[in-house]
Amino acid sequence: MGLRINDTIPNLTVQTDQGTFALHDWIGDSWAILFSHPKDFTPVCTTEFGAVAQLADEWARRGTKVMGISVDSAEDHIRWKHDIEQTSGAKAGFPIIADTDLAVAKAFDMLPADAWLPDGRTPADTATVRVVFIIGPDRKLKLSMTYPMNVGRNFAEVLRALDALQTAAREGVSTPANWSVGDDVVIPGTIPDDEAAQRFDGFTKVLPYLRKGRIRA
């Protein structure tokens, strides 16, 4: 069975192009994002790593660490980062796990249990290693997204989802469809109307079970 929301992630010790880490120690008190890819030196993956590199200031602003995962070696990762930085115009300062034995891919249920690495393999041999995991400071899985090999991820959506998760955790609210920072949030039913009107700007009772308002600065 794969990881489910609020499962504690495995505390694996991983080798990366920036050294060896135990995942729980690396997360520390931060939010974290793990994003996986089927192989280095592939076109879609290169554009995605470039997009993550370009968002370095945004991740830092949100107190969030990012780490890539690919099944190639740390040495390959170092060489690949030159391509990533050349095409994106941004420094790829985050570590990339060298999951050469598929230990991380299997522990996070990104591959069938019988997956293996044949000699001369192509990206298709590890095509399902293409997931985003957002992890809280409690080291529990908060959100995951899985994509096929031929569709690049929208990291603006990953950022938006991170904002929603952090806002929900900090304010004790929910977020409606297409929510962005500054939009109305969904007020939990445990808060009485009179208290909600005091706590939230623009308090609106849309339906008996749907109330909205903006978080006060």
C-alpha cells in the first residue's frame, strides 16, 4: 500500500549530489517537497527541474526545502545540473537523490514492487517515478500529485497547493476551488456565525454549510 495523507514518510538515508541525508533530519522543522523523475538528461524532466530552480526564492519565502529524486547516480546529477542551469537561467541549488537501487521509489510506492533496472534501460523502465510529495514539519504527507511521463508538471500549482496547505494549517480553515493567497477561505462549521463575522473580513453565508471570509492581516 502506498503512502496516504497524514502517513509519516519513511526515514530513509539517501545519497544525493550534495551528500548523504536521513530524510527526517533533512526536513527538520521545515515544510518539504520531494519531486521525482524517471531519468536524468531527458527533455521534460530538464524543464521541470529548471522550473523548480527558478522558484528558489518562493520556496525559501515559505520555509520549504525541495529535493529531487532520480534513479541515476549522484555523478550524473551533477553533470545534468549544468543542462538544467543553462536552459533555465537559474542555479539548481537543491539536492537530487541518487535512487540507483529504487529504494526510495519503492518505499514511497512510485513503482511496482517487481520493478528493476535493466542494463541499457530507457526512461520507460521507470516511467511511474513521477510524483510530487508535499510534507509538513511533522514529517507527515500532506499532499501528493502523480503525472505521466509525457506531461510536465505545473509548479505554479504546486506552489499554490503549498500556500493552501500552510494557510489551512496556520489558520484552521479550508480553501475552496481555485483558491489563491488573499482569496476568501472556507470557514469551518465549528465556528459560530457571530465569531466568524468578527474573525473574518467579508463574512458571507453562501449556504447553511458554506461560509466564506478573508483572513485578517
